Amino acid sequence: MEYLKSVIPVIESNYDNFTTVERSIADFFIYNREEMDFSAKAVAGKLFVSEASLSRFAKKCGFTVSSFTSTGKTSWSSRSP
């Protein structure tokens, strides 16, 4: 649950400054509850964005793309609605 405590509030606090593509990425990380492969390639493919866009989004939030993707595998399945 550390992931949800650290990443989601950062995404939400920056939401108004995001581009359209970044907002679609943000919405995915905020609202997704589906168990899936959270590799950068899988997430980028699901959202129809490039891995570079995903990386830039993570960097804009102050994280690396692996901060979003590797931790997501365990956190999303335990996230309550």
C-alpha cells in the first residue's frame, strides 16, 4: 500500500498541469483496478501511448517508470474501491 500513499497523491496534485496524454496515463493509475502485467511495455500498449510518454509522465511526477510499474503489480490487486 506504500505505492498508493506515495504515487497517487502526487499524480492527483499535478493533474491540472498534465497534457491530454498525461491525463490518460494519470487516469489509468488512479482508477485502474484490473490485475495485469504492469511492465512499461504492457501499460503503454494498453493506453496506446509510447513507452517514452510513460517515462516522461513518471519523470514529471518525480518518479522513474519502474516506480509506477514494478510496484503496481502488488498494490493494484489489494486496492479497495
